[in-house]
Amino acid sequence: MAAARHPSDGATGDAADALERFVRGGLALLGLEATEAEMAVIQAADGVYRPATDGLIGAELDGVEPEPGTDMGRPPR
């Protein structure tokens, strides 16, 4: 499986600008717009969660077997 890419990966210029173009472009496909305040929240969430997400993507967990008897409706054992 190919690793997921963040919109700023390989982008020239500021990563925040790349994220904003990516988000605004995706919303435009749905006929939606984001306010400056909404974009600020999206950029803040990206800043908080992106490092952990990149770590999970880079871990290449494809070969890890799922926990036996996993019930997604209950907390992990």
C-alpha cells in the first residue's frame, strides 16, 4: 500500500499555504467554503495531529495481525 501524502509534502513555499489550498480545493468540489476562522482551526488541528499521523503512516503496519476477538464497540483490552 502506498503511504498517504500530506498536502504539503513536496510543496514549494509554506506548508500552511499548501494545506489551505488543499482544504479549499476539496471544499470547492463540494460547493462549500471555509471562513478564515474555520481555516485557522483546521491548520491548528493539522499542527497538533500531523506529527502523530505521520508516525503511524510511516510505521507500515500492513503486516500486523489484528487483535483476536476485536470488538470495535468496546475499549481495547
